[in-house]
Amino acid sequence: MERAPFIELRGITRSFTAGEGLLTVLKDVDLTIQRGEMVAIIGASGSGKSTLMNILGLLDRPSGGAYRMNGRDTASLGPDALAALRREHFGFIFQRYHLLGELDARGNVEIPATYAGLSAPERRARSEALLDRLGMADRLGHRPGQLSGGQQQRVSIARALMNGAEVILADEPTGALDSHSGAEVLRILDELHGEGHTVILVTHDPSIAERAERIIEIKDGEILSDRRTERSARSPKTPLAATRVSRAEPGRASLMGEWRRLRDSLRMALLSMRAHKVRTFLTMLGITIGIASVVCVVALGEGSRQKVLSDIQGLGTNTLEVFPGGGFGDVRSGKVKTLVVDDAEVLKKQPYVSAVTPTVSANGTARRGSIEANALVNGVGEQYFDAEGMTLLRGRLFDEGEVAAMAQNAVIDDSTAKTLYANEPGGGLGEILLVDSVPSRVVGVVKAREGGFGGRNNLNVYLPYTTVQARFTGSSSLRGITVRVADDVAPALAEQAVIQLLTLRHGSKDFFIINTDDIRETITSATETLTLMIAAIAVISLLVGGIGVMNILLVTVSERVGEIGIRMAVGARRGDILRQFLIEAVLVCLIGGVLGIGAALGFGVVFAEVGSSFTLVYSTNAILLAVLSSTVIGVVFGYLPARNASRLDPVVALTRD
């Protein structure tokens, strides 16, 4: 059975869209190339020779006809299968070298083996051996910008040989070189042919073409002649392709190969980020600002909300304040005497109540030595401090027995203590305080109220209500009753129950109730609305930052289409391209997110140091959401442009460099 030709083209055409029409560059090309041949394709500029080489190297697809390699029709192969053929059978030497600037000579040579899954030690040993063979042993760590044109082309040749390519495709390999460097490159190609490689050389120089065994002349997309030279008698030797890197076997080797590719993609991503510091920094900056804005704004909103709630707490706990009359400002309220201590005693027995205290009040003058000040005398029961949620700072509170005994024991707030006992070590504890003409002993100091009954604008003295009734008001009626609602009871239900009970006792509704929970809910609702507004602003800032990052990533990928073309030409799969760009995007966004969180936390420290009335309260959920958002931004905005670029034919990507 006759063996199929190594490379066979039948009726190959290639057309490109030009305006509203088609430009046909190749027209029904028939060509057969045997293994081990050295073929020169010659023609003037625009003749179609480079297009023919791109199709031979599977960098481009023909518009029509059949291309078979070892009898296998390449038209039926998918992108990854074509990448495998390029990776395992072809090596490319470009006129403009197409080296990656962020990699040194050794790194550029290793790229094909990286995509083939070769281990790092094997890649290193093989690349160094090839570079040493090509006279580049002392330039292993040099980047392309540090090499001459001839040296860069040698690196390109070493890269073409890295996977033991059977076919060397050289497109004008001496076009950008001086005569000496060009001669060296041609000598190397002769050696490779002598070792058994199939060499396909594209040139417009007849003298260079004469070095080949066959010269194929092409003009206007058609083959004019196909002749053999005097060198055609040369017989190929054992090809270097026998040592080419093979694909990993299924199972463990395949898993190891995937792990290596992932690790190498990470390494290449880090190298690319380091090589383009400004671009990377700008991308990170957009994410950092967006994340810091979200975290800080949410922390500001939560901090202010908690401060407001704390202030509300200072107004009292979940209480009902019962006052005589029809409401504040009722001129008849002073005449209503039906609110009495017995009402408070009855309320104490109700299941929906946790604390009840009668309240009376009087204005007086507090004196201590030569110091005197106006004060509000609050007559309260022993449960008052619990009902109002007041904090004991020093000493003790008076008890039920002292209330019954009309004891002259006083509890003052810290504002009163600072005013009257500023220089006393005990802050007034145990001291005698004269209120009008009534002497009282200070037994405790509580934290000053933030507002409400006995607000912070007054000096407050708290005495048993029995003492105030007997010594100050001379009346058994009450100014009010404070009821603390049990925690497991809805304040609205408790309010209705109190109204029914007191109305039944009094025979009419001659009182009104202030439900502090209504105030709390109103203010809390306002703060929640404010928090939502702040969160919306934060989300908008994150979206704006995301759009900025998207633009940067889109530009970044667009600028690197040429790099993508190089990687695909040497055997990168679509998945390899996507993996590297996704890793870069996610790394940039994650690092930017971490920096943003750090910046937000730093802002919180500065905010606290400047003496603000409240502190930032950071939300773990907000931080996690910010990090998740930055990752999603990296994945989405990194994936879409990289996906589009990876779907280009290699030759299209290369021409955008």
C-alpha cells in the first residue's frame, strides 16, 4: 500500500473580505511535500507565499480545498487538535522573531514545552542545551530587548526546536538581519535539514531559495513552477523529531500535566504582571478604590446607625410613659389628679410588665458648700432605673424599703457630680446634698440621661417619690408612671392593655401614653433608609470601579492580541490562553480587593484618631461581598475579552502585534 504524502494540499483557496467583495489570495493550489525535504517558496510581495505558509503551519484555515497531513484531513480538527499539531509537529521562525518581552531567552524557548506539559527541570535542561548548541549559552538570562537581531532569531529557532518539531517553517528568516547574522541563520537551517527536519522556507530572495532542494514559485496566488535544485539528491538523516515531546498519557500523567499547566500559567501571569507594572497598578487602583469605597461607606453607615440607636437607648428602654391629661400642652392636665400610686401598683401585677415606677418632679436648688445650681428633683420608685435602662457608675441605688420609709437618700447623675463634687475623690458619694431646705445623702451616681424625662440639659437628683411627695410637692398625685414592657411582649399590645386597664380604673380616658418604641422605630427606620442609601452609593461606586477595570482589562487584552497569537502559534490551547488571562485578572482584582480592605481599615483608624463622635463599624458581610465582587469583576471582565481573543485564528492575532 502506497504511503500517504507527509503534507498534501489539494485545490486550496484562500479569500478575504475586502469592502463589499472578496479578495482571493490563493487559487486552487496543489502541493505535496515529503518528509525531510527542504522547500523554498518564492515570490514577490503580495504573491500569497506567506498566506500559503500560514496554511501549511495551521496558523490559518483555507477557504476551500483539502489539507492533509500524514493522510489526516485537518479540516475536521477542532482548535485544540490543531494546537496539538502545531505544538508537536511544527516549529515557527518568524521574520520579526515574535519573542515575549517579559521572558528571558530561556523562558521564550521553553514556551512550547510548557504547553506540552513538560516538567520544569526537563524544560530547563532542554532549552539550555538548544541555546548552547546555537551559541547562546552566555545569553540565557537576557530578555529580547538585550539581544541583537541575530541573537533573537537564534532564540526563535531554539523555540521552534523545543518540542522536536518535524517541520520548520521559516518566514523570511533573514529579512530583518544583517548579512552576517542572516548567513548564520541559513547555516543553522541547513544543519536542521541535514538532521532530517522538513524545512519550508518562505523568501523573496532567489539566492536564498537556491539553498533548498525544491523551489516553488508563486505569483498572484497560483503556483507558476515547482522545480528541484542540485541539492535535491541529499537524503534525510534521522530526524530530530524522534525526540519530540509527546502528549501526556491518560490518568495520573494527565493530571500531573494539568497541574503543571496551571502552575506554569500562574508563573507566566506573575511574570506578565511584573513586566507591566504600571498597567497592573492602574488596574489594581481601580479595584482598590472601589472596594475601599464600599467597605468604608457601609462601615460609616453602620457606625452612624449604631450611634443613633445608642442615643435612642439613652432615651430609655422599651417603655410606656403615662401622663395625665389629653396630651402635652393640655391646660387641664394640672387639674387631673386621678393618676395615683395605686395605678402603678396595679400595673406592677400585669404579666406584660417587667418594671413600673411612679414619677413626680419638682424644681429646686442643689447646694453643696458655697456651690449651688438649679436642679430637677425626680421622685421615682426603686424600679425606675431598671425601667429606664440607666447605668450605675458608682455607689448603689435606693431600694423598696427606703421608698416606703421616705428615706432622704439621693442618687445623682454624673453631670451633677461633676458640677457639685468636681474636686471630691469619691465624686460625692456619702456627701450631704442640700436640695432647697431638704438635706439628702448621696448614695449613688448614674450616667446622665441623653434626653427625655430628666434630660441631660438639667442637673438631676433622684429621690424616692414618697420623699418628694412629702417634702417637695405635698400632693399624692403623680406626674406620670413609667412602665417597662416585658421583652417578649409587643409594645403596641402592651400600650392597648394599659389604656384599657387605666380607663376602667378611672372611668374615663383622662391620660395619654407616649410609647418610646414608636420613637425608636421611626428613628431606626430613618437610619435604615439612610443605610440603604449609603449602601446604594457604595454599590454604584463599586460598579463605576468595575467599569473602569473592565475598560482597562479590555484594553489590556487588545494590546496583547499579538502575544496571544505567539502563544497559539507555538501550541497553546484556547483553554491555556483563557487560564492565563483569567489568573492575571483574578490575581489583580483579588490583590486590589485586599489592598482596598486594608485601605478601608486604615481609614477607620484615622477616623477614630481625629476624635469623631462615633467609630466605623465594619461588616464582615460587606468585606466578603467586596472581595467576592472583585473576584467576579476579574473573572467576568477578564474572561470575555480573553475568550474573544483566544477564538481568533493564530495568524489574525499575530498580524495585530
